[in-house]
Amino acid sequence: MNVRKVLFYHENFPAGGAERVTIDIANYISDRGYEVYVLASNINEGNYSQLTVLKLPDKVSVTEASGIQYVVDVIHSFDIDIFVLPVCSFIPLLEAVKRQTCCKLVFALHSVPFWEVLYSFYIKKARARGDFFKTLEWWMLTYPKTMWLKKYDSPIRVRHIKIYELVDAYTVLCESYKKDLLEKIGMTKSGDKIYVIPNSEKEIPQVNLDKKKQLLFVGRMSYDDKRADRLIHIWHKIYRKMPDWELVLVGDGDERIRLETLVAKLHLERVVFAGYHADVRRFYNDSLVLCLTSNYEGWPLVLTEAQANGVIPVAFNCTAGVREILEPTGVNGVLIPPFSKKRYAKELLALLQNPQKCREIQKNVIMKARNYSPDKIGEKWYALFERLCD
């Protein structure tokens, strides 16, 4: 029997959550006889022994003809059976691979369906910050156009319909995303190509349940999506009532200086900016609660990482992916109506003042994270690849 071969494309590898998921998939399917390759523009240090990483030539982009042809040549050279393109909707690349090769195409959506809308929406809001007239324009024009009139639908809808037509499989992270995608592209009674596969999460062999009185933020410090400034304001509402607790922010980004300035302006105590850490396990080991205050998230791995480490996640109920991970609220974490800082502060304070409740949720979240074990998620990918190759 011929060895089946899968090629993933990532711009940077390894980098974030999507790349980590690719490594988990590679580990699972390589144990079942597959050869796994990753083609990347930039290669970073990391542990990926069960796959082969190939680098695009310098200054070659998969959005240009030379880069597209390079990908096609790689597929021919390595006799690739399945090509997986996560997140990025490079339609010319998909068209060329479809036309010039026999390999199957998989589009892996590691975000919210029509994430481009939310990205543009909040980027415009971020750029308007501090400018009265631009802020007024955002509320008077951008907000109603996007949220009420849905004027964004046409070009993005056409793009996703085209992707759906080109690929052999289209993966999303939860059932709600499948339903949402089908409705938005006008295929409410079809969708045979769409597969629901959540992202994986490794089990922690020995979870420390004896946590410090520590709140944790882990992520990129950016205003357009992560909104750690909300957490600073929430901390401002409760920190005097919790004198033994501290807030630790792990990560870096363009917003960090603003956040540090905000902490100083509000004269806040017990706030630690820990900076970027490639390995955040020690922070999960120490902290009791993880706080997420994002505008939107696809399938935030920080929530499942927290659960696996016995850390209680608290997040705004901003997307179906967040809901899927934390529901029911009060059992597998705490969901807060978006985007009420007052409600967030109230529920967070109530949680911190109830040690018995915290212990119960800690046990629950460890069990919930096991639903996303690499073996369970790997089996879904393996079944999909087997189906495509048959």
C-alpha cells in the first residue's frame, strides 16, 4: 500500500495555535502511516519531529505566480495526496492546485466564519480611537452598516462560496460555526463538505490544584481584538476588595505601553506585566483564574489550556467557540454577557470569594479539556483524510 502524504501550508511555523494543532495532527496520523509535510515562508525553532518542514524560497509569496507554481511543484515532487490550507483564503493558489494536481484540498477555518468582517470592524474602531470625528463616523456609519445592514456580505460571501466550491473538505471548529457558515453562503440544505473538528488540547499528567491567588491574562496585547484594557478596568473595580490577589499579564504587543500607562493612571496595585514567554506552563501552574476579555475569538486555545491545567476560565460570551468551551457557565468556566465590565467584575469577585465553588469548577474543567485530547481530535482528522483518499 502506498504511503499517504499530507502537506500543510503556514506562513510562519511554528507560531501560534493553528500551527500547534498541525503538530498534534501530524503526531497522530504519522503514527498511522502518513507522511506529513509543512511548507512555510518562515521557520522558527520548535519540536516537530514527526513532520518534515519545507521552506519557501526567500521573497517568494504564495499570493504571486512564482510562489503558486512553487507550491504546485512541491505537491508533484513529494507526491502529495492532501493539501491543507489553514485560515488564509488564497483562492488563486487553490485554483492552481486544483487545476494542476490530483491532490485533495482541505480548507481549515481556525477562526469564526466571516472573521474578515469582525477583523475589519474592530480595526476601524481601533484606528478611530482618540479622534472625535472618526469615532463619531464609526458609530454613525461603520457600526450600522456592518451590524444592522450587513453590507459586508457580498464580497466576503463570494470568496467563501468560491473556496467551498474549490475544496474537497472545509473544516470548522463547532456545529454553530457550520450552521452560521451555511446560512451566510446560502447553502442551508447542503454542506456535505463541511466537517466539524475542534482544536486539540494535551492532557496535563499532574495538575497543580493548589493555586496562588492570582488572575492571569495570556495573549497578544492588541486593542483591535484582545482588549486587555477591559481587564485593567475590571481589576480597578475589584482589587481593593481582594487585597491578597494579584493580576499577571503574560504577553506583549503594540498595546503594552498603553496598558502600563493605564495601570499607572489608575494607581492600581498588584499588577504584573510578565512579558512574552514561549512556554507559559508555569503561569498556568500558579494561577487560579484565567481572564479573557476579547472582542471575538474563534476557538481560543488559552481557554482549553487553562482548563487542562485546572485554571478557571472567565470570558465574555462573544462567539459560539467560546460558548462551546465554557458552557454551562458556572460549571466549565464563567461566561459573561458581552461586553459589560460591571457584570464581569461582579461575577469575577463572587467567584474569587467562593473557594468551594472554585474547587468544584477546577475539577470540572480538567474533565472538559479531555474532550479535546489529541487522540480524540486526531481521530477526526484521520477519518477525514482516509475518506478523502478512498
